[in-house]
Amino acid sequence: MIRYPHLRPSGTGPKPPSATTSIGGSLVFMLGTFALFVAMSYPVSAMTLVGGLALASVVLHRALPALGRRLRGRMTELDVPGFGTVEIRVSTR
């Protein structure tokens, strides 16, 4: 009985690219890497920016529901030239 050695075991051949890879994912990865290098180059500015964004998100998270409760049911009319009058009513859910 003659045995022929397998030159390439099954499962170790070249694989086709994954269906989940995309140009958008590659761009996000490259922009994220660039942002990381910029943050490492300017750490004080990066910490200030991140802190400011965190503070702004906390303020918006608390202020927007309060503003919605205060304006609940109030109707406002806005006159748009060339279009007409638009009525805006705020309702909270």
C-alpha cells in the first residue's frame, strides 16, 4: 500500500475574506488609531476634550427631560417665510 503525504492538511489553506469586513470598518479602525496617536501626543488636550464631552452628556441627560416636562403640552407657532405657519407641540413619553 502506497501512502502519499498530504502537502496541505485540510483546514489550513487560504481562507476567503470574511463577509463582515467592510470599507467602513476599515475607516473606523484607521480613524480610531489616528485618534489614539493624537491623544498620546497631546494628553492634556485629550483629557480636557473627553472631560468636556462627559460633562456635556451628563448635563444634557439631566436637562433635556426637565425641559420636556416644563414645555409639556405647550404649543408654539413658528412663521416660516414662503412656507407658512408651523405649529410645534412638545409631548413627553
